Amino acid sequence: GESEESVCFDAEGFFVVNQTRKPSASKFGRNQVVGLLLNLDPKSANANTVSLFVDGVRVSQPMSLPDGCKGKTLCPHVSFRNLTLHMNFGPEPMAPLPFTCRMLQGAAQADAVLTPVPKKTKDGKFEVVFPIGVPDEGTFHMLDQFMADNPHFVELSDRKLVEWASRSGLPKPKPNFQRTSNDKPDNHFGLQALDELQMRRIIASIAPLVPRNYIVMEVKSNLVKAERMELLKRFSGPHFKRIAQVAIGEPPASYKDKVMKFKLKEKQDKLDLEYKQRQLEKERKKQIMLKKREMIEKRKALQEQVAKVKAEEDAKKKAAAEEEAAAKAAAAAEAKAAAAAAAAEAEGAEGEKKAEGEEGEKKEDAEVKVEVKTEVPEEKKEADGDAKMEDVKEEEKKEDDKDEVKEEEEEDEPPPQAELTEDEKKEIFKKLEFSDIRGDVLDSCFHLFALPEKEDGFHELRFDWQDQEMSSMYLKKWILQRKLTARLEDLLPSSWFYDRLTEWQKVLQEWQLKQKNYKQDLAAKEAAKKAAEEKPAEAAEGAELAEQVAAAEGGAVATQGEEKKTEKGEKKPEEAAAEEKKEEGDKAVVAEGRKEEKKEEVKAEEKVEEAAEPPKDVFAVEDINDMCNGEPLFANFAFEDWALMGLRFELHLLVRSFRHDVEDLDRPGMTEEHVPFYYYRYYRKHLNVKFFGRDTTNDLTGLVKDTVEFNDNVLATKLEEASFDHPQFVRLTEEARRDRFRRIEAGDDSAKLRFNIMATPSDMGKGGGGPRVVPAQSSYGNSQQGGAGGGNYNQGGNWGGGGGGDRGAKGWNKGYNNSSSGNKGGNWNNKGGYGKGGDWGKQQKRGPPQELTM
């Protein structure tokens, strides 16, 4: 009942035709015999009608067939659910009717159309065709063409299942672009049987039992050998002939012509639609213009009517004025006659009356002249108004003429003719709205694609486009090209990767501890040297002060003892003073000599230190832990240097681990867009290029271009892949550090590092940042741990535990991570900071700066 070509009675008692439901019968349901009577007897009064009977009793009046059903072949159809139905086509009805009629099985041959038996092959078997093609290269276009040429085949595919559900009245679901494809369209109708693919399983189990010619459209399963063989097992019956129809490679010219014609038609339809829309827009503007003209004409008619009424009123006013003037003239004449008669009677007053009469005439003449003068300007105004109206009319007429000319010019636009561009002609495959196979599904299985073989269970192999050898070469080339860009979703790090990462973290911790101890020893030496320089001066000041005290205290004693010594015959005071002075001089000479000896020792040590200068060529350093006088090569590393050295090793190890774990020579490496994915897959942390002050992964590799680079958009290492020389990463980092400082001193601001601390990912400095990957403790910020209290760059690791200065150990990391986790000491560098005293620790009390320039 959805169109004029079908009718139906539903269980609610409604008759449905052309999407219209009207009550016409009683309800029916379970345990009832329902009969449909079709009357096609031209002699009957109820010809071309249908009637409904329930248990042999008529429950509806004869309902007329629509014109779309008259004179055509009609097929019975029953739609039901949640019940068991028994169909009876004769020869006898299950419930007796009040009249005699033929059942469908007993219909005359002239009144029925016989459906031909499905075609078989020459050997008497039904064909089961498995189309095989490269995804997005004409697979479904080939299917549509096959079905058009072979309408006796039954298509078995998910798209046909969705089409069947939609034609059955179910609202077609809105496609989800992330989970739908041509091979597996979105089938979420809200019905359990469809959403859980129960109907697909039912059809898959029933189809082999019904002898038909089938075409099994499964793009992915037909390409994967294991899945293809499972499909073949379903049609293992002796009455089926299994055929693999392969369309891979360069299509023939006939196919290309069809695609070009389709593209041209599609483009022409689009242009025709746009042309039709423009014509509709022109028609809309034309109607607006006609309405505008109609309004103008109405306005003109109204203006003419107003002018006519005004003219009539003016004529009436003019006639009234003339009558009034005539009346005044007659009154003047009567007054003049009366005056003459009165003059005759009153001769004495004749002169006076005569004078009054002349004055009256003058007044009347003046009034007439005034009225004439006042009327003339009104006529002039009317003439001016008419002239203006004429001008307005002329302008409107000109505008109308312009609109008519413009309309005529627009109507001359010819219908557009579509032509394909050179780029469109190069595209030999028809593009569809969705991909044949979803991207993630294709990346996980395309390496398993293989051409069919007779050993798989096929009776025949058909190669429509190219022969088997050329098709095989084309498929291999396609797979190799796909491997360059496809992402391995199921790739997991191996133990080989974990072993090397653990070794690196252990060595890194030792280096950072070495740097910390060296800086502490260096600070202790500086403090001792400073104390040694200050000690002689303090001793001299103390000796002088002691002498002054002794002199003050001994003065009185000497005075009292002189008399006693003189009496006893002892030495005089002058002689005793001279002897004491001599002894003090001898002591001073000895102290001065010791002081000079100390200075000579210090100078000798300085000369030794100056004689052993650190080498300028970092790659000539054999022992990075002691390049000169116990100074390690990484003595001057700051946190940014440790970070860049870690980045060097991580990217190098990532390249090596990828090749080791994939074990596929056809995959040279990872492309730029996939590096962040694999980095997270291996290290369980994000490759945050913003933290290093960069925008893209390619820009990030520019910071460590001495270790890795992109070759043909593939990440590659510059180091020897077979070895992991840990000291070499220190040499590279130190060389880059020295070069950076030389450029900065020369005034090159572009050499400065601008690390963006606030761009750190959310899993850094927080607990639960990710699963534990490496069991060993990592001083490299414990970047691999995200357990309780964990998070990355946490637990006092400070990119190595040193903080970059003495007594500032744990300065960089502890202070920063305490700040982010809310623990105590949440300042920038806790108490120490970046070195002793820590300028950052003094200045930044409420958290890290937005950007660090190194």
C-alpha cells in the first residue's frame, strides 16, 4: 500500500493504498483463517476488487484496485512477525467460502504468469560468484553492472540486507562515518534481530539450502584467504558451481568509458540542477517584478483617480467663484440704480452720495482683482504638479523598460553542457560516499590479501580485467604501497625494547648522580679556597688586636715592676722591651714565610689545573665521566640538555624497535603522521612537541637532527643501528649545547630554546598517568611510571635528580611536580632552585613560568 502498485489489509482492519489507511474491515489475529479474494472477472459487478474473509466470513466490502494494479501481474505477499504462519495456495480453501472460486494453485494458465525456473549452467549447476577486487577500485560498480547484466542472480551482501529492511518500512539509520562502509554499512535500526546480525546469520544458513544463482559480495572476506574458504564451505553442495570473478588491475576501455559516462552524467545532473535552481530564481524574481508592476499600475490608477476628483473639485470651486462674482456685479448694478434714484430725490445730498458710489465701485473692482490674482497661482501650481507627475511617470516607464530588457537578457542563458576536466579523466574509478572497507579494519588485514586459487575450492577462476600474473603483480604493488602509509594498530613493544630502555635509564641515573657529586665537590673546593684566602687576613687582624690588648694590660705592670727590678739590680725596662720586640719580629718573619709558601702551593695547583684544559673536540673524549681533572663531559648540562639527550635516545630506540618488532622488510619505517602514535604505544606517554616549543614532529626532529631525520617522510636514524653507544648521545648533546651557546653569544636569538612548560600533557606530574612499562626505577623523571603517586617526571627524578646545581637537588622536578600535585613545597624549585640559591626559586613562588628561554 505504499504506492499505486500495491494494496493490503492490515490486522487492525484498515485498507492501505497509496500510503492512505482507511477502516474497511474487522480486526483479525491468531488462530484465524484469513482469505484474500481477488476478483478479475470483467463480467462481475465487482471486477478489479479485493475482499477480505476471516474464517470463511466476509469482513470487508469489495475494495477497488488502484489504476496502477489494473491489467498487471499481481503477486500475493504476507508480512508478519512473532507468529507462525501456514500458507495455503489450494486446491481447496482451509475455511469454506459462501461461494465457489478457484484457489491460486488452480488458476487458469491464461490468468497467471509463470516465473521461469532459475537458469542453470550447461552442467546443470547453479553458479555462486565471489567478486574479488581491490577496495575502492570499482568493486561495487562492478557488482551493479553484473546485476544489471544478470538479473536472475540473487545478491547476498550487507547492503542488500539494509536495503531490504528500509523497503520493509524501517527508517534508514543515519550513517555514522566512523563505523560505516560499503562492505559493512551501518545497520543500527533499533531492532535486536538486525542490530545483532541475526538476520545475516539466518540468510547465510538458508541460502545454501535454496537452489539459486548467487553472487556473494564480501569485499574483505573475499580477499582474505582464510575467510574466503569459510564462505566457500557454505556452498559445498553438488548443485553449486563456485566461481571467483577477479577484477584487479588496469580496467578495460569499456569499463573506463562507462565510468566516464557516469561521471559526465553525474556532473551534467549537477549542472542541470543548478541551472534549474537559477531558472526558478529568475522566475521568482520575475513574479516579484510582475507584482511590482501591478502595484505601480494600481498606484498610477489611484493617482489618476485622485487627479480626476481633484479636477472636478477645482471645476466646482471655479463655477462657484464665477457665480459669486456675477452676484456681486448684479448687486453693484442695483446699488448704482438705487443711488441714482436717491440722488434725484435728495438733490442736497447728491454730491455726497456720488462720492460714496465711486468709492464702492473702486472697492468692488479691487475685490474682483484680488480674487483673480489668488486664482492664477492655484492654476500655476496645478500645472507644475502635472509636470512633475509626468516626469515621475517617464522615470517609472524607463525603469520598467530597463527591467524588461534585463529580463530578456537573462532569459537568453542556454542550458549548460558538462565536460570532464583532465584530472577527472585520469580518475578511472567511480568515487562513492563511503569507503569499501573501514580504515582501521583495512589497516589490520590488507597484508593478508591474496588472489584466489583453485586449491581454495573454486571450480573456475575468471579474470575480467587482466590475466592472473598481471593481477597478482598489481595486488602486490598495492599492498607494498599501502604498507608505507598504514598504521599497525596491534603492534606491541617487545622485551628487546624494554631491555634497552632499562639499560639506558640505569646509565642515565648514574650520569646525573655523577653530575650532582661533581658540582657539590666543585662547590666545596670553591668554599675551601675562599676560606683559605680569608684566613691569613683574619689571623693578622687578630694578632694586631692581641698586641694592642697586651700592650694596654702590660703598661701598668711594667711601671710597677721597674722599681722592684731596679732595687734588685735587674734589667732596665728599655732593655726588656727591646728583647720582646726582637722576639715578635722573628715570629712575624716565620708567619710571612709560611704565608708565601701557601701562596706558592695554591699557584702551583692552579698552574696544574690550567695546564690540563678540557678538550675542545667532544668526540675525542674517551671517558665521558672524566674528561679532565675529574670533570665529566656532561658537567654543564641543564635540564633542557638532559631532555634533548633523552629525546635523542628515545627516537633512535623507537626507530630500531619498530624495525625489530615488525620484522617486515617492506615497511621501511614510520611516517611523520604516525610517529606520535607509535611513540605512545612504546613509551606510554605522549610525544608533546609543544613542550619543546615546536609545532610539528618534523620541527621537533630539527632539535636532534644529529640523531634522526625524515627521509621521504619516513623517520630514520643517523647512528649505527646495530649499536647503542650510550656515551655517544652525551657527546652529541654536549656538542649541540656548545654550538647553541656560541650562536647565542654571537647574537643569534633563533638558537635559544623555548620550552613551554604549561604545554606538558595531562599525564605528566599526575598519578595514574599510564600503566607501568619499565620495572626499574628511572631517574629520568620516572617518565615510565604512572602508578600510585606516580605520574611522569615525578618522584624527585627532576630529569635526573640534580636540579642543575648544588643543594638544589630535586629542584627542577620536585618543586615542579609538588606544585602540580598539590603537595608541600609547591614552589618552582622548592628551596634550592636551579643551582645554589636558585634565581628561579626566588622569583617564581607560585608556579613555573609559561615559557623558558634557554
